[in-house]
Amino acid sequence: MATTLGHTTAPQAAPQADWHRIFESLADEHSYTVDEIDGHLPEGLVGTLYRNGPGKNEIGGKPYAHLFDGDGLLSQFAFDGKQLHYRNRFVRTTHYLAERAADKPVMRNYGQQRPGGPLANAFRAPANVANTSVQFHAGDLLALYEGGRPWQLDPDTLETLGEYDYDGQLKNSYTYSAHPTWDPGTGELYNFGIQYGPTTKLRTYRIDSRGKLHHLHAIKLPFPTLNHDCALTSRYMVFVIDPVVVRVPRFLLGLASLDQAVRFDSSKATQVILAPRDGGRPRIAECEPFFHYHINNAFDDGADVVLDLVRYPDYDNIHRGFRDARHSGLDGIETKLTRMRVSPSDTVTMEDTWQRRCEFPQHDWRLTSRPHRFTYLAAQAERDAAPDAPLNGIVKMDQRDNSTRVHAFGPGHVAGEPIFVPRSDDSAEDDGWLLSLVYSAAEHRSRLVVLDARDVESDPVAVAHLRHHVPLGFHGTFTSRVAGV
């Protein structure tokens, strides 16, 4: 069924409004109490949802070359048990301040080159636009991006405080991925960064519950590559390294942007790297080549390691749309939710469990590194959707039998990553709420939808309508701390 303004109706024909307008920049920063709410906010839903994504997607009136080039925009949804307050602010990175002042491209980016040809771009690293994810740990709020260090913000006002180097533990040449993984048993975070040089290294980090960073591994990779995510089991940090090869000379000499310098080499295998959490020697297993961004969860099953991820046939399958997001969007993109199993002999087997377009897999974070029953996804809700249809629904999958329950928002809607919030610390795995930021093309507005995770097909518990749209974002996090308003 389809949900419109919080009410369930039969799916209707796609409205004339173009859902691609979700890629338009948000010109203004806002702070207000949300006063248009369908249903009722749950009294037990107390805390703050932070979300991050590119919010300024053009400069000088021209779109950036790639979706990943936009300046990071933090959104804050503060639930105090009675009302919801919304605030957003751009991360005042070096890139944001310089290009806002010049109103033209002045820095090299993931897909955007500086004017002036190869000489103007040679030996320049892409700017850190802090636009991919957000981390709240040990009292610190950090905006994250793959190609550099985090940017710290005030968790209440979202004021940018500056680059964050973990008391000097993150050197200038080190990066900090946008996808750290939290261990609910120890309260620690695990993350990594890729360091380029004569050899490419995967550097792994453990951030203790007090916020101190500890170095674990420096794993040599067979070629310069890109990687977004990692997962945890009780024994390992789990990495999936796809055959995405950065042609370093083309990039360094300014002949191509980082995006243009990447090629997918199908003659190479995808590698699963199991790096012991105690710093021991990694294991490496190989399987057929594919591309991915996100691992949902991983766990030890006896001597085996099991992990779930969303996979693409290759790198260009997704990045074609990202290079012209305002027009092509998701046309032709193929994804599968896949369960992988690595045996003690490092044999890899794969089972596709959801074969319609999907992304942003999530689970109950209390079960990170342990077996989980339920997976939540932003997904293509209709089997007969148009080739360029966006992800317009939330799917709940039962991993016991791969059965699914779908909440469809209807044509002209774009569903964001579903974040699970438990009803209480000791509630059952699916006893809580799913929070997803959903865009409506007909209204050119966004709304925060609260679904009952036990019954995702039913009407939302609450739909909080914002006064404006929020450009397509990537990742978020929820904390029980209520942000000050």
C-alpha cells in the first residue's frame, strides 16, 4: 500500500512533479519546532536523530560534476517526549567557505575539477566536504567524509568547531572512513582509513568509550582502491575490498578527477579481509568480482563468518547516475541484498536474499557483531516500477526465511535510510521505531516518518512535515541525548 500524508491509500499514477528535485540545494539554514504532524509522536521516542548529506549541490549556478561533491548539511531532529525540534546547518569546511565566497569552483573535488585544466589540478587532493555520515561518540559530534579527517560540530547548535584529529593520532596523511561501527558490548567504535603512497594501506582504528583513538593494523592492499564500510564480529573487523582500481598517475597529473580515474577491473577478485580485533594477522578470502558500499552486519557462526551487504555488478552501474543525478538519477542501477559466508578454509559462498533495487541496509544496532533476525532497507517498493524510479519504500526482511514486509510511500517519493530506535534498552529486536526522512516531489518537501518496526505495513505512527525539502542524504545516527534547542 502507499502512504500519503500519513494515510494509507491505493497507489496512484506518478504525479507530474519530478522527484529529481530532491537533488536541488537547500539555500537556507533553519531552526524551528515542527508543528505539522500527522498521528502522534511516541512518548518513549526521546533523543536526537542526526543526518548528513550533500546540501549545496552547485556553485556559480552550475551543478557539481558528481553527487559526492556537494557541501555537507547536518540535520538534527530533537525529540523531547512532547515535541520535535528541527535544525540544520552546513559544515563550515575549507571547501564550503572558499567556494561560497568565490561563487565558483576553486578546489578539486571527488568528481569536480578546478578550472584551468591538468596543471590547475595536478597533485591536489579532493576537498573534504564532510557530507557523508555523522558520528556521536564520547560526547563528540563529528561530520564524516572518506577522504580526510572528521569535522567536529557542537551537538546542540551544530556550529562547526573545526577539523578533528583525535589529539594528533590522525595524521595529515591518514583518513577516517564515513562508516564507523559501534560495538554495543564494549561501547567502542571501530573504523579505518585508506592511506595512499608507494603502497596502499588499510589502517584500522579502535576508539575506546572515552573517545581515545588506538591504531590496530596497517594492512597492505594489492592496488590503490576505494572502500566505504566495515563490519564487526566478536573476532574480526570485516572488510570487503572490490576490484575498484584508482589509476593514480591520471589522478595525480590532473588528467582526471578521482571518480574519472577509477576503473572496475573484472579480472580481479573481490576480497574479504578478516582483520582480528586484537591486531593479529589478517585472513584474506576471494570471490567473484562485484562492487558494494554498505555491509549491514556481520557475525561469527561457529567457525564461519557471515555478513550481509548490498552489491552492484560494478562501480559504473551506480556512478553513471551520480554523475548526472538531476536528470538520470537511478536509471539502470542493479542491486541485490546478499548474504556471504566465509568458511575456515576461506571459501566464500553467496546467497541473494532480496533482488529488487535497495540500499542503506540497517539492523538493530544492539545486535552489531551478533546474529540479527531483521534487516531494514530503503528499497524499490513496486515490482513493476519504472527503470528510473527512486527508492520509495521501506522493507523489513526476516532473515530466518527471507520473507519481507513493505511500506510503500507511493510514486514521486524518495525514502531515506531507515534508522531503528528500540522502545527500551531491553525490548525485543523489532520492538521499536524506524525513522526515515522521506521526500515528496508533489510538495517539494521532506518529512520524517516514524514507523512501528513490528508492523511496517501499517500507517505510520507519526509523520512530521518539514517546511522545506532536505536534499538527498546518506547516513544518520540516533542518540538518547536530547539536543538543546
